[in-house]
Amino acid sequence: MQWHPNPTERRAHASLKWSTFPDSELPLWVADMDCAPPPCVIETIHQATDHGIFGYGTEPKGFRHAWVEHLRNRHQWDIDPDWIVPVAGVVPGMRFALMAHPEIRHVLTPTPAYPYFKTVPSIERRTEHPIALTRIGDTLEPSLTHIRDTLDSLTEPSAILWCNPHNPGGTVYSKECIQTLVTTASKHDTLIVSDEIWADLILDGQAHIPLGLIAPNDQPTITLMAATKTFNVAGFGCAVAIIPEPKTRARFQETLIAMPHIAPLAYAVTESCLRDGWHWHRELIDALKCNRSRVLDWAVTHPEFEVTTGRATFLAWIESHHQKDLSERFARQGVRLSPGTPFGSETAVRLNFGTNPATLDEALRRMDAALL
């Protein structure tokens, strides 16, 4: 895996991750990795600069077919290409889902979850209902009974924002869990919006089960996917909403009027990753597993924390249960992690281990010093 050897390469190119904080600090926060993307991405960009055409674009002919093949081959989900609605990102897709359904007044969200799970319902003026996740073994799991009871208590239309695999806990939900979720939502006429951007970053042998594979095609569901996390191309805003039910899809499409379009290069980069990025992907998974082991070794020396990495993503959730200043303590030693409060926990931080092993080792050393 071609990790960036030093931070200078990132800071020189206006990286959000590396340019937000002083040069003396190591940023292990926002979820992008410190590695070069697959060679097919560089080749696609070179081809674009060679042809020099940068006007308005449209969806390339092969884009949907690449997604159809990808979902069939890697996730055993056969979809109709017409179910696909391209959008400029998964987070915009979450907001569009609520914008398309103004009658929905209540939104159930797993907690902890990455901050937009709270922000999107808030800015759309919907009432959020946190569903607490609890640590069972080495994963964070929801109470499906809590979801059912919450829906039972509501008298207005509702939606569930789901995250599978889960950010920040790395949980890869079982078929049984998803089936129960789908059945419960159906009984309450509840829309499910499932963020599955991490579907191809499973580090262990467990299979990803797409929500839409389990839900009947006539049930209102929206599955959001993108190649951006998997292939480290977050700067190319391109995602898909997969919506089998026609009325739900039509309402979603209506929200896209006067919204940002996907740039032609973002389409091309995504398609190239789905078709030609998998050899690189195998190397990435091996590298991330090695980095995860570093974090888990560190966790053994700090039994005062519950450190959850789950089976997917390049994220670790570090929970203290009593210390509310963890992010500040680590920052004072030059390590920037994501504070837990926006995720729903005042006593936790999220660590991104998708970085050069030397950078990760130094960050863990500084975190040790912060805890003395």
C-alpha cells in the first residue's frame, strides 16, 4: 500500500484533514485515508486532462452498468438500473430523502453515529429519536425492541436513518437484524434510509447485506452507496441512491432540481474504481488490518477504555464512560481525533487509523503521554 510518507504532501494540497490544525499536530479525525488511490484513478484523470473537455456533463453510459455489476458480483443484489438515482454525495442523499418527504416528522437515528445523522434531521426541522447502541462483545449493537417501541409511540409519519457498516463502531449488521428492521418499518409505514458507504471496507470475513436485498421492492427504502470511502477519492462527490419503489424514487428525484450536479470527472473516477480498483483494494484491506491491530494492541494497555473497531471501516471508537475532555487531552499532546459529542457521546473520541503506520505509531505514543 502506497501510504503518503509524510504530512507535507497532504498539507501542500489544501487537505481538509491536514490543513485544519497546526503543522505540529497529527490529524486522525475526518474519514479520509493518507494513501494514494488506485492507479486507475490517476489514469482516468490523465485521460481527462488530455482531452481537455470540461463543459457541462451528463451521466456516462457505463456508469449504471458498473454499479449493477458491482452489486451483483460483490453483494449478490440484482437491481434494475432504473432504480439508481445519481447524487453528489451520500450526505446530500440523506437530506434529499427527508426533503422529499415533508410529512415525516420523526427520525430515528442510531447513537453514536457520525454527526450528520443528527445534523440532517435538525436542519430539516424533524424530531430526532436517538436509538442507543450498546457494546456487545467487540461491536456496537442497537436494541431492535427500542426501535419497535419508539415507532409504536409515534402518531406521525417517521423515518429511520440507518448506517451499515456502522460509523463509528464498524458493526456489520446480520441478515437477521436487517430483516427485523425491515419488518418493523413496514408495519409502521416507516421509510428506511440506509447509508452503506462503507459496504466495501469490511476487514474480516463477514458479508455486507444491503438493505435493499432484504426489503421487498414495493417497500419504501433508499440505499445510499458511493466509491469515495473505499477508494479514497472523497474529493470527487459522486454517489447513488438505489430506490426500488417507484413513488419513493419519483419524490426523491424531484428534490434534485436546482441542486449540484455530479462532475463528469467524478462519474469517470467512480466507474474506473468499480471496474479496475480491486487489486489495489485487496492491498488496502491488508494494510488496514495491520493498522487496526496497532490500535487494538494500544487498547490492551489501556483497560480504562472500551475501544471498538468492529469488522469494517478504518475507524476506532474510544469510549471512557467518565472522562469528558478526551479530545482536548489528546490535542494538547498533538493528536487531533474527532470529539465524541457530535456523535452522541461526551466521553468518547473517534480515531481514523487509515494512515501511514509510522504516523499512527507516533500518534499512539503521544496519546500514551496524554494519559500519564
